[in-house]
Amino acid sequence: MTVSSTRPAAEPPAPGPPALGRRHGPAAPPVRATAPPPADPRRAHGAVPFHHPAPEPADTAHPHQPDTSPTPRTRAAAPTPADLRRPGGAASPGAPGRAGGSTQFPPPWAGAYRRLGEVVPEPRVLCAPPRSGRGWIAGAELLADPAALRELVAYDARQGLARYGRALRPDVAASIGLHRFVWPVSLLFTLPWFLERRVPLLAPADVSIHRPGGELTVRPGAFACLPGDPAARSTPAARPAADEAALAGQLRAALADFLAPVLAAFRPEVRRGPRTLWAMATDAVVEGLWQVGGRLGEEDRARTELTALFPPHGPGAPECAPFTPGAGFTTPAPGSPARTERSGRCRASCCLVYTARIEAMCAGCPRVTRG
């Protein structure tokens, strides 16, 4: 889900990433959930684990997915990063829509996370307050403490060294670390919208991530939904939208409000401008729901709805800024297989992993698909 970019010689190689990491091609067979493991002492009282599925076989071919290597904890006081502003206003790290909203455990949109647990091993979503320490990094901590962010970057730097046999450039490790953070966190928003037409209104302060264990916590709060949703009448935290188009707009706004300060925090490490950072975020959001939709047997609907959520520029198309216009899905040429590694999607950004190993270049990399 990346201040040294090298790995000690005595440290064992990192295991490969889960098979979920294949961001292109046909959906793999679903992974069935198993019985929950024994209680984990890390879990705070009152946490509601949505799922604990069995792990998948390793797949070392893809650079964008996490492994389970432990990472040391370091902390240092540092100023809050500069705000990366959305067009039309500033993004706030505060929780949007929380005022007056009730906290429910589990929240009305928990069913989407249970479905996630039936088909993929990670991320495992826990309904709980944010956590810190013992491998956990809270979203608020990630924004306020550069050492916390560098810890994530160092994690991916060690993985890269083990996987490719050479150290990743610091900005490349940071790019991969950003993808591995945004990819699972964006599912907290997009999957409830896709399955239940409910959009959690979350802020970075509402989540925490445990990269070694593949876990996320989410603190429930307000959510947007359609006016005919039963929750709109029975749940004080509901924020009804006028219709489907308005709800899609709420989803884009909620994602943008969440991601703006995250991209601002990563920017000094990734060393890229706002336009490129939002392209990277767009890729992570689209690919996350596309892959999970395929695991749920709804890949075609996921492609259709993502294309409508992030439409290309055109007359009458809704504005999706600051995200990159166009979901990037491509149509196979006549006579070619319906799904191939090079025909599924053209990415809006390049992760630069080819700088470590040219053979590791991503399927759909714009350096290939755009010449």
C-alpha cells in the first residue's frame, strides 16, 4: 500500500506481493473468507473487524503491491506540510461532514467492506478509531510528521531492493508508496458507492494504516446517499444527495478533500507537481475499484461506472477536477483477446519503476501506450 532506500544485507528478502496486485488483465478467481484468527492484542477495545480472509499466493511481478515485511518505527517533530489546494478552494484535513453526524459501529455502509473481505486478502478493514505505534500510522500523523511518511517510503524502498536487486531512487520509492497508500484507502469511499450507493465522508484523521499487516482502520461518521435510501430517513449521519449524478459528485469531492493534504505531504518525497500527483491519484482510485469489481464478478459495470465518474473532456461532461479526466480504459483491437495486459487501460501517470528494472514497466504505462 516507502530515510534510507537500502536494505541491510542480513535482512531476509521480502515476500512477493499478493495476486491482487495484477492491475490489468482478467479478474482472478475469488478468495474465500476463512474463520477469523485468534484475537489480536493490537486491536483496541470496540474495534469491529470486517473480515480476515486467507492470504493469496505470492506474485513478485508487480511493483505496486505491499508485502508483509516488518518496518522499524521512527518519529521526529516537524511542521505540518503545506496545503495542496484543490481548484476553487483549500482542502482541509478536518473531517468533512462530521459535524452533527453520529458515529455508528458498524456503519451503515459496512456491508461493502464485508464483500471486500470475501474476495481479496488485503486490505482488511477494521471499524475502529485511528491507531499509532506497533506498525500503525494514523492519517493525521502522516500529514503532520514527515518522519511517519518517510517510514512508509522506506518500507517500499526495502521491498524494491529485495525485489529488483538494486536500490530504488528515493522519488521512485515514494511514488510507489503513494500508490500503495491511495489504492486501499480510496476503496473506503468507492466500494460503498459502487455496491450500496453510500459515500463515507472521511478525512485523513479518520483512518490509519498498518502496511505490514495489510490492515486499515476507519472511524465512521457522516455519509452521502440517495434520497430513497432507508438510511436517509433512519440515520442522523446521512446526507442525502439529489440524485445519482449528485452522489457521484459527492464521491469525487470526498475523495479530493481526503487526498489533497495527502498529496501535499507526499510531494516533497515524490518530487512531482500537482498535476502529476493528481494523475497518480486518479490511477490508484480507478485501478482499485476496477480490480475489486472484477473479483466481485462485476468488472464490466466497474469499467462503465468509473468511466462515468471520471469522464474525458467533452460537451456536457461533468467536471472531475482535480482528478485527471478520463478513466483510461481501452477497447481491444478487432480479433484480439477481450482482455490483455496491454489493452485494458492506459495509465495517466508513470511510477518510474522501470528505472530499477526495465522489464518491470507497468502494463498500460503511458511511456509505452503514448509512444
